Amino acid sequence: MDTRTADEIQVPQQKTSWMEFVKTHFRDYGMLLSLLVIMLFFQVVTDGTLLRPLNLTNLVLQNSYIVIMALGMLLVIVAGHIDLSVGSIVGFVGGLAAMMMVRWGFDPVTTTIACLIVGGMIGAAQGYWVAYFKVPSFIVTLAGMLVFKGLTLALLGGMSVGPFPVGFQRLSSGFIPDMFGGEGFNYTALFLGVASVAAIIYFSFRSRANQLKHAVETAPFGLFLFKNALLAVLVVAFCYLMATYRGLPNVLVIMAVLIALYAFVTNRTTIGRRIYALGGNEKAAKLSGIKTERLTFLTFVNMGVLAGLAGLIFAARLNTATPKAGLGFELDVIAAVFIGGASATGGVGKVTGAVIGAFVMGVMNNGMSILGIGIDYQQVIKGLVLLAAVSLDVYNRKK
Amino acid sequence: MNAILEMRGITKTFPGVKALDNVNITVKAGEIHALVGENGAGKSTLMKVLSGVYPHGSYSGEIVYEGQERRFSGIADSEKLGIIIIHQELALVPLLSIAENIFLGNEQAQFGVIDWSVAFAKTKDLLKLVGLKESPDELITNLGVGKQQLVEIAKALSKKVKLLILDEPTASLNEKDSDALLNLLLRFKEQGISSILISHKLNEISKVADSITVLRDGGTVETLDCRAESISEDRIIRGMVGRTMEDRYPKREPKIGETIFQVENWSAYHPLHSHMQVVKNVNLNIRRGEIVGIAGLMGAGRTEFAMSLFGRSYGQNISGRVSLHGKEIDVSTVEKAVSNGIAYATEDRKTYGLVLAEDIRKNVTLAHLEGVSKNLVIDDIQELAVANDYRSKMRIRCSNVFQEAVNLSGGNQQKVVLSKWLFSDPEILILDEPTRGIDVGAKYEIYTIINRLADAGKGVLMISSEMPELLGMCDRIYVMNEGSLIAELDIAEASQEKIMHAIVKSGRR
Ligand SMILES: Nc1ncnc2c1ncn2[C@@H]1O[C@H](COP(=O)(O)OP(=O)(O)OP(=O)(O)O)[C@@H](O)[C@H]1O
Ligand SMILES: [Mg+2]
């Protein structure tokens, strides 16, 4: 009998060099790199305005709802679907919050909870048709987009409703107060930054040690160090800048927690794994005992809740609900996910990618506004960047 | 006789894998040249190099065809010169008609306007040539695999073929269809068409091949000339695996116990035509430690039966009783069937078996994530250990378990599907054509694993169109025809003749 094992038959694995590793993992690093290049570009052409603490804070506030929705949209797209209705849900939930607090006298906490539930219910209503009736999500959410755009108008009676109680405004305009009582410098912000860097480094070292112990292919140590150091410097520098202004916005913290949560869910949990399998091959997933319908349904419920949250944050930021709120947000969100490397046919995409994609869109919006480029050409440029990013990705994958 | 094709020193690497290493092959004009080798030996890759799927520049070495060196930059180039390849996985458009498929990309058109009467007339001639009695406007979805295969060949013929390449054309055909196809090849040979035939069915190769090139681990081992002397199957196997194999089926002393699995009055109707009963009152049982086979012709309803049983994955109006260890169990959804200890490894790995864009590791654990997770959180390291374990147990040929399933050779994909179900640790394992497209050596290993499962007191239900396989592996064989079980044979009394006899007899009724 031939007793060779598969390990002996395989080609011996060479020690991966820097260049090779970067080449094979280009897609992972490429996106982050392009974000940095875009930021650098705008930093230069705006004479340093982009990274001023005030503007940086604005950038985070302006982008938070896109990032939050991109997390949900990523799951929807990975599952092989699309949700065109999120912009309308933002408007509707914002309007509902305004009516509840301003007209009907509910307190912010009750309103927030109710609005998140309503968001989830809207997602459920749409997910039901997609998952159990097999109506294409494109159609269902296109219908949803029209329905909720109309309902927003009806709800608000075509008028803007505001302003909100101060407690609710804090959701968007509040900052984490300084526990250390610094004057003009928010030590808490810096502290949180350093603490999260420490946590990130601890976990990445631990997982690397684990990988080495089990002989998994790992990034070369130099590259690993470089990556962690770069991340640490970026986070700390960012927090330092924020500390010199008013500290970390509440929204930023919500956003960071959600990003960490969704990254964990997609990478490490069974439900995440199943969503990828569902998008990759629905029939095979089903025959592997995965409840594909329920999973599809749940991704839409999740999307609805996150769109509701985004609606609340957006309304709080404007301090008024208008019938036009959320208009066209779905385009930015979907673009962010695709720029981040998700595949339109499902099964492929990463949380980090979607977040980076959202920031690419955000930085461009912000930078071009500073430069005074009109909304007309902003759209042209954003469209071209989307096309370029995805083409590059497709090209890279073919190689 | 001079050579129509010579491939010299072909080397092709994929990231991390050297799929072909200095391969040489010479095909003489007007011969049937067989290409054999284990799963992942590089047969399909070599043919993709030849036909331009992998263009010149992506491999090293040279291709001399009809006396000239050729550098194909795509399939169109090789097709122009009469090299036509029929891939391992069929490539027809299901919702187009036979005629539309045959002339796809080669439309009978003037100024872009298709002349359907010409196309239909030509299609009719081609279908007659390959012996397919179907109307040219029949849709591909309505044809069985065997007929689809013939359409592929008709398509090849429509292109003035000189060198026909067939990659495992008979893998999913029954014996009759296979024979028809092989006879077709012999007829082509008389007309001067050369062909290259890849197959794991060595009896077919002995039957039609004029010469045989053996690949192993990406290199040429030898070329055998069948004209000079007749080459035995054992001789071919020796070349393929580098050793002699005494037995095709591992020996086993069956230790059969009480009945553990029972299906009573199982019926199912066609998913679209609710009056068509596809599975008719099936009653069967499996005892502890027993391997039970279901024989039958292609289209006998065996897959439909198995899939309707496994979480109602096929058909409608399903009725019947299933019990395990004497207790009735609920198999109304796949999830329930799996958690009640039933597993079904599909015959159609690409459509129903694998998530192609995911790596081996994720595919192996997909049906039993609970086995590698705690509180819904997956333990990466444990998962990796499981995947590596199956990789070596099943001898999955890959650079590592992070390789995407889409990049595996056909046979190795099949092993991944089997691993997935073995890992779910079932009480009853239903195998649908478990060794389709798998080489002789690996078959032996898969048989060993099936035997081990039976010896551990589980029950195995094996559906196969290869009767020798059923006769070599099973303890008892049911015969199915047109959706009903028509005979039950103990292995001691079973034979190919008896099975065929039962089928023919029931067909006459
Ligand atoms: N696109 C690819 N990327 C990486 N590796 C590949 C790719 N295609 C093939 N391989 C590898 O090349 C080797 C040869 O594959 P090939 O498909 O030619 O095998 P084969 O002889 O046709 O096997 P089978 O009998 O199972 O069909 C395998 O180890 C396979 O994993
Ligand atoms: Mg092959």
C-alpha cells in the first residue's frame, strides 16, 4: 500500500516572503492603502483642513449613519440580496421619532426603543417576501423604497418637524465627557484610544501565537509588526486629535462597538459562516441543514434595525426631521459595500472592507465639499471612483 | 502514422501548486488516445492548456499541432484549427433549445440575422449523426445528462472537429449510454477524427483506446500502446498509482445486527406536475452494520427518492414513515433530518454539494458547525484540525485546506463533499454516486471509510449506477425502476444479470 499522507504529497511550503505575502493578500491591504492615499490627497489639496480636529469630528458625524448601515448591507449583499429601501427607512424612522417626541410627547428613550423596533419590523416585512415568497429582493425593496418615502411624507404632512429634546440631540452631538477633568484636552479620549490599541494588539498577538502553534500560514513577522504599529499610530493619533477638540463623539463609540461586533459575528460565529455559505451556494447550504429562508429573513430584519438606528442618528444630527431625509443614502451605502470588495453575486465581502469603503465615500464627500466642488460633480466623481474600485478588484481577482 | 499533436515539456503552476511538471504527450492522427491518472494528476489541466483555456504564456513548453508550433491565446484559436474540448462539467445553457445551444457563438446568420431553418436542418443532421432522437427545439433542461452529453458532441461536430477532447464524458452516464458514446468515438475514428479520452472507468479505456498516456502527480509516467499488445486494467492501475492493487474492494466481515432504519410507504410527486408520482410506495430497511445498495438505471428515481427523504428536498405531496432505532423520526426539513442522524451526500457536487468560493475547511464543517463551535462561536483552531484530519484521511490533494473548492480537481471536490457528511457523524449515511469521477486508488480508500462506518454500527445506503461497485460493496441490493423497488437481492445471490433481468421484467409489465 502507498502510505504517503497528503502532507507528504503536497509541494513543500516555502517560507513566505514579504513581497509574496503582500502580493497574495493584496486585496486585504489594497483597500486600506487606497483610503490612506485618498486621505493624503485631500489633506494636501485642502491645505490640511481635512485632518483638523473639528473637521475630523464632522467627518465621523457625517459618516456614522453610512457606516452603520453598511454593516447591515454587507450581510444582505453577502447573503446574495440587496436592500434599496434603507434611505427611505432612515427618513421614515427619523420622521416617526420626531412625531413621537415633538408632537406626541414621548421621552427620548421610549422613542429610541420604539423606533428600533419599527425599523426591525420594516425589515421583517420586506424580508418575509424575499425569504419565504422568493420575490427578488431588488423588487421588494424597490417597492419598500417607494412605500416608505411616501409614508414619510404622509407622516410629517410634508413639513419639517423639530427641534428635539436635548437628551435626544446628544445621540449625535454629544461627546464622551472627560473623567480626568482636563482643560482643553480630553484625556478620556486619549485613554480610550490607547486602551483599544492595547486590546487590539493583545488579541492579534494572541491569535498569531495560536496560529504559529498550529502551523497556519501567517504573515511574515515584520509585516505583522508593521501592520500593528501602523494601526496603533493611526488610532492614537486620531484620538489625540479628537482630544484636542471636544473628545470622542458618542456616535463614534456606538459605531466602533458595532463594527467590532459585526466583524466578530461574520468571522467567528456560526451564523456568520452560514450567511456566507447561503450567499455562496444557496442549494448546497440548504442541503447542509441550514435554514436558508430564516437566515435571509433575519439579515433583512437586522438591516431594518440598523437603518432605524441610522435614521435616529441622522435626525438627531439635523435636530429636525424632514421629508427629504435619507434621500439617496442607499446609493452611498451600497457603493461603500462594493468598494469594500463584496461580490454582487453574494458569498464574498468583509466588514472591514465595507467600513473602509464607507470612509472612502465619506472622505471624498467631505474633501470635495471643503474644496467647494458642487454636488453635481461630486456625484460624477463618486460614480467613477466606484467603477474604478470595483474594476480594480475584479482585475486583481482574475490574476 | 504521423502525429497530429505533440505537447512537449508542458509545465503549469498555480499559486502554491505545480499542476503539470514537464509533461509530454503525442497523439497520432486518427487514434483514440486515453489519458488516465489519479484525481488531481493534472489531466483536466493539460487539456485546458491544449485548448487555450490557459493561454500561451501562462504555461511553459510547446504545443505542436498538425506539424506547426501553436500558441493559442484562447479557445477560439484552438477551435478554429479543429480542436474541440468537452469539459468535465457540461456547459450548455439550460433554458435554450438544442439547436440554439449547438450554434451558440457560431450562429447560422447573415448580417446578424439568424436563419433558423438552416440551423434546424443542420441540427437534425447532427443529431442523427450522434444518434439522439430529440427535436431540435427541445429545451436542454428537459434532457437527461446522457442526452446532454450527446448534444455537446453534436455541438463539437458542428465545428469541423479534427481532434475531439472528452473529459470524463461517461462519468454520469449509465452503461447503455456510455456504450453508445464509445461506439460513436469508434465511428469518428473511422472518419479520421482523433480523440483524447479522459476517464476513470478503465474497462472503457481497455475497450476503445489505441494508446494510453498515464499521468501521476503532474508528470508523465508512461505511454502504453494497445495496438501492439492488449493492456489489462491491472496494468493501467499499476501505472496510475505506482503499485499493483490486489483488490478493487476492501475485504470486510459484515457484522449485521437488528434493523435500525426503516422507510415505509414512501411516496413523492414531481415538483411541477403534481399528478406525476415519481417515488412509489417505497419500503426499505437497513440493519445495523449493513451496507445496502439501490441499483437501477439512470432516471429510475433513486436520487429523487433519497432527496425527498432527506428533508423533502425534492418533490411535493410527500408521504410515508421513517423510523430510526424503532422510533418514528421527523425528516421534514434537512435540519431535522440531520439532527436525527441522517446524512445525504449528493451526486451533483457543484450544484448541491459545495460552496465553491469557500475553502476546503469551511466546506468540510458546514453541515456540522456545532462540532467545532461553542456558544455559536467557531473555534478556528479546532476547525482547522478537523479539516486537516479529513484532508489526510481522504487524501484530498490540495496545497492546504485554505484552497478554495473551485480550484480542486473534480475527484477531490467529491472527497470534500464526502468529508462534510462523514464529519456530521450520521447514524444513516445515504451516498448518491459516491465515487463518480474518483480514481481507482481513491475509490479503494473511500470504500474503506464506508466499511469502517458500517463496522462502527451505522447503516449505509448506497446509490450507484456502477453495478460492480454495488456488488463489491453491499450486503443487500434493492433494485429500483420507475420509482418503485422491484426486487431485493441478498449479496450471495445478486449478480449483474439478475439485476438487469429484474429491470427488464418490470419494464415489460
Ligand atoms: N485554478 C486552479 N488554482 C489552483 N490549483 C488548481 C487550479 N486548477 C487545478 N488546480 C490543481 O491542479 C491539480 C490538477 O488538477 P486537474 O483538475 O488537472 O486534475 P485531474 O487530473 O483532472 O483530476 P480529476 O480526475 O479529479 O478530474 C490539482 O491538484 C488541483 O488542485
Ligand atoms: Mg479532471
